[in-house]
Amino acid sequence: MDSNKQMAELLFGSITKTPEDYEELYPERNLNEGAVVTRFAPSPTGFLHFGGLFASFIGKTAAKSTDGIFYLRIEDTDKKREVENGVSLIVKGFEDFGIEFDEGMHSETEEKGVYGPYTQSKRTEIYQAFVKALVEKGLAYPCFMTEDELAAIREKQEKEKLLPGIYGEFAKYRGITFEEAEKRIKNGDEYVVRLLSPGKEDSRIKFKDGIKGEIEMPENILDVVLLKKDGTPTYHFAHVVDDHLMRTTHVIRGDEWISSVPIHLQLFYLCGFKAPKYVHISPIMKEENGGKRKLSKRKDPEAAVSFYSEAGYPEGAVWEYMMTLANSNYEDWRLANPESSIDDFKFTFSKMSKAGALFDIVKLSDISKNYICKLSAEEVYDMVTDWAKENNERLYKLLCDDEEYAKAIFAIERGNAKPRKDIAKWSDVEEYVSYFYSELWDGKRDFADNLSKDDMIEIIEQYKDIYDENASAEEWFPQVREMAVKLGYAKAPKEYKKNPDDFKGHVGDVAGIIRSAVTGRRNTPDLYEILQTLGRDEVISRLDSAIEILKG
């Protein structure tokens, strides 16, 4: 047995499966040519970031548009940073916005798909089999350097402004013999397993990024750690093995990983794998003090995906917004295809921003208003109650107590050519519907200040007399106009503007007093529909209470 194989058996004597065994266990996927297989691979270390949702949206869109596969892999090799129920929090964040995975983890313990386990901590033997193969080829070795030795190297490199890391003269154990390694291991010395990098300082690599285009970088010369002291892999090595065996075609991730590509491509090559295509997404940016910065977990509440689900932005609106961030030509396409499904849009990596898309909560709200205004009353009711069940118990109860009444409220000015855009998110709904419910409405009235109290009382009393709940929409306003003229108001704003001294005001002022008396507001959806929804008894009661308020 040669020395490399001896070393491999010394380090991995209990590992009996070979890379060939795993190639057979995880064969090439039977997919159409051009199908994208990609993944979201988070660590379960806290809340789902908007940038993570965005990257997953890109991955899901790319896979779906090519009849490919999008899967969730959990990279949990750093146990110190894990949070309780971290996987469930991630999955819940995606479920809230309709992103479903074709394969991978579905909870802390459940997964689906035949390329698992999809949790890295359960794949340790797989990684060790591939590292064993590298040791057998003389491409990896045990390194027994202590923390003090590593610190001394770091200090020297910083002082002399050298490339940080273990390479060349700093790779103390590159030529370690089997005998020395055996002796140290028997002595109980701790070690990591490092790559023996064949890289040269004057060599460069080129690769084509799906977004950034051609990138040229120095070749990797570092003897990076493959396995940590406890036998678990580093991100670098686990990513390479997992993406190969899970047959990933595209690695979609943040552009902070571009600097690691030379290491990853070298590892793919040394392991005998075909490298996937890399797609590096620029971070979501935010304007601040005339400049731009990254959307921050620490500074920005909107960085957490839970912000959007708690506020109640519909998943369809968030998808629309993310597509405007993803592809620069989407907004023009949407204007030309207002009724088409978002799935009909031809997404491409090349149309993504190289510099980083700019986050704009106002734009999200505008898109969400446009999205919600096109929904039917039934759809609004279903979505609001789903949201309120978890986020607003009082509203949930009111909506469920009388479903037909609630749907009638949401039907007001909905389904016409120019529907109103009052609701940007479901947390707006309680305020929007508050005057329809005694449990929500405080009864205060916001009357215009261009008429006297006596004039307002006169208008309300007269309207009480002529109010006809059976009048049609076509009949209602002419009745109000006729009453206004009798009380000394112009029948139209134009007429009042021509001769303001001849009138107390115009018919719009009269309708405005009725509106404030019944709803408490100066601006509402169609007043006729509101009156019909409230019903006669409630309308009369509100007119009476408005008179009492004005009389003091």
C-alpha cells in the first residue's frame, strides 16, 4: 500500500463507501435539456432575510420556467449559530409568500426528494468519503497546527502585507509523512484536513457569471480546510460535494461569494466534477442620506421577511415587486400585458442588475394597491381573513361573524373600470372598514369647515326626509342635487365657481356633509354603495347622531 493510501486509511479507516458508490446512489437527473436545477441553502441561524427571499424567488422562477427543480438544502454545519426551530422559521417565511420547494426540507425533520439527506449535518460520511479519495490521490493532508501557530502566521502576514491563509512556506504539514501523522494521532493531537492546492501564484482563472458576465481572478493557492477538527466539512467543500451529487446546474447566491469561486472551481476540478454555472446576485440596496447602502438586518425592519407577512402584503404583490427588482424589462412587459400571468414573462439572468436593485417600500405599496384593486370581493375577503386569523383577532372575528356583510363592504367600487386603490396591505383593512362596524368606529365626524353648523344640520335633516333606501344608483344623486338646489346650493361646482355670491356652496358640499355624517370621513368610496351596505336603520341612526354632535 502506498503512503497516500496508508494516510487515507489512517484518517478514514471507518469509511467504506467510495465516491463511485455515491455517484451510483445519486445519478444524473432525468430532465429536459436546459432545465435549471438550483437551490436555496441557508443556515438555520435566524429570520429569513428579504435578500434570501429574493434569491429564492430568482431560483424558483428560473427552475419553474425551464421545468427544472428548486430545492431547499440546510447548511447546518455551524451548530454554534443555530437557533431553535430555525428550519421551520425559514419554511414558514417561504410559505407566506407562496414559494414552494420541489425537494428538500419541509420542517425540522421532514424532507422530500431522492437526493437527500438535504441537511448537511446528516451527510458527514459522504463528505469524508470524498476527502478520503483526495487524500489517496495526494491532494489533501492532515494539518496539526495549533491556534497559537495559526495566530502567529496571521500576525506575520498582516505585518508583511501578505496574502492571508495557509500556503507555500506557511503550509507546515504539506509534506507530513504517514509515520508522523500516525504518531500524532495516537498522541491525541487534534487536526483538520486541508486541500493540497496545486494553484500557482502567477496563474489566473476565467469564468462566466450569469449576471456579471466574464470574470477573471487569481487562481486559488490556499490549502483551505476541507474537514474541521470534528470531521464536519467547511462550507467550501460541502457546497461542492452537495451541488455535484444533487445535480445542481446553477448556483444562485449573493455576490459576496465571488471571491470564493477560485476555491470552488478548483475543488470541482480536483474532485473530477463538472462545475455548475454561477449566478451571483448583487445585494438589495436602500437609499439613505443621498447615498446607497445594503438593506440591513440590524437597521431595517423591512429586511425581515416576517415584516411583509405581518403587515399583510399579498404574496402575488410581493412577487410582482420582486420581478421588477429582478428584470429591468418587467415593468414595460406588465404595462403591455396587464391581464397576463407573471408566469408568462420570460425571465432571464442577463436582465438582472449588476450593481444591485434598489429597495423602495413606496413602490411596493403602489404595486400592492394595483394588485389588490383587481381582486374580487371574495378573494379580498379570503385573503384578509387568512391574514387576520394570525395577526388581528378582533378584525378576524368581525369579518367571520357576518361574511356576506364583509364581502359587500369589499365589493364597493370593485370590478369597475377604475377600481379604488385604498388598500396596500391587509393591515390597512381595519382602518378602511372601521366606519362599517360599531366595534371599530369611534363615531367622530370630520366635517368640512366651509359651511356653518346650522347649514350642516339643515342639510342632514333635509336628507333624512328625502332618504330613500330603495332608490337606484341612477336615481340617488339627482335626488341629492334637487335637495341641494332647494337649500340654495349650486347644482354643479362649475356653476358655483362662476357666481359664488349667489349660492351657499355646491352639490358636492352637500354630498360631502352627508358623507361625513354617515362615515365620519370626507373621503370614502362611492357614498351610494356605502349607504346601501349600511342599511336604512343604521343610516338614519348615524344621521341623528351627527345632528346631535353638531348641536353640541
